[in-house]
Amino acid sequence: MYGAGMRWNPWLSLLVALPGLALVSTTTAAPPAPSASTAASSPSLVAALDHLKKAKAKLEAAPDDAAGDRAQALVATDRAIVSVERALGLAPPAKSGSKGLDSSSIASTISAQKATLQKICFQPYSAAGSANVKLDLRIGPSGIVNDAVVLDQNGGDPRIGRCVVGQAWWWKFQPSGGDSQAIVPFVFVK
């Protein structure tokens, strides 16, 4: 089932059970417990949230590994927890008075990614012509992308926009004092 060099990661498979949930940024404040009406209307999400929190506790107790799988699994689990909280209407409030990244900090990180996007996201699908992709990024205080959505794509293969979103999830911005949002246009010319 798995080819040479591939290995199964049980922690990342947790995310397969939660498709289609929008991710939001995390804060240090603990979210409130699910209300009775929310819990009654979404028992599977409440169970998933409980399962993810238990998995996070096990990951935090596990020793670090040389490949960094534990750290990546912790980030993925945190994102999944926030996703379920958002679906339940429990997304934590933004910190008051906190300041996110300025536009120049966001622009410098994104400009470093443009060559990679051209090679990975545009060249394989360039037969359909040029494309303009507008991306909505939500960046948490730790610098991790918490949400990435294509707002609009004009021209080109639709897989270009999906590829840009997939790449955006891996971008790491500098930490800041709060949540940040950026609407970023990408122009791919054949």
C-alpha cells in the first residue's frame, strides 16, 4: 500500500476524518465549552473535538523525533482543533489590542514564494493560458497560516488556484502580536 520511502503517520490521518472545515487562527485564551444546543446538533463534531484534544495531549507527552514528525503533527492537530471549534461556533475571540503583521512583512514572505508557485502551480497547468488568482490569507500570531482561500480566479486551469492554496498552508510568516489577514493577488503569465 505504501511505496518505498513512504510511511504512515497516524496523527495526520486524524485530519482525514474532518474534511471541508474552514480553519481559523488560534489564541491563548481557552474557548468556552460547547453549549447544549450546539452539542446536541453536532454530536459527531463534539466527539471529534474531544478525540483531537486527547491526541494533542498524547503528542505533547511524546518525545521529539529527528524527522520533526511530532512537531508537524502538533501543528496539524492544533489547526484541526480550531477548525472543529469554528464549526461548533466556539472559535476563540481575537486578542484585544493585539497587532498583526504589517503589509511589508507579509509581502516579503510571499515574494520569496513566487518562483516556487510559478514552477509548481502554474507550469504544469499552463496549457490553459494565463491566470490571475486572488488569495485570502489568515495568519495567526505564531506566523502559521490558519486559513487560505481562493477568492477569485480569472483564466487558466482551476487547479492553479487549488495548488496556490495548498502551497500557502506551508508558508511560515514571522510571529506577531496578533492575527493578520491579507488579500494577495498572483498573476501567472504564459
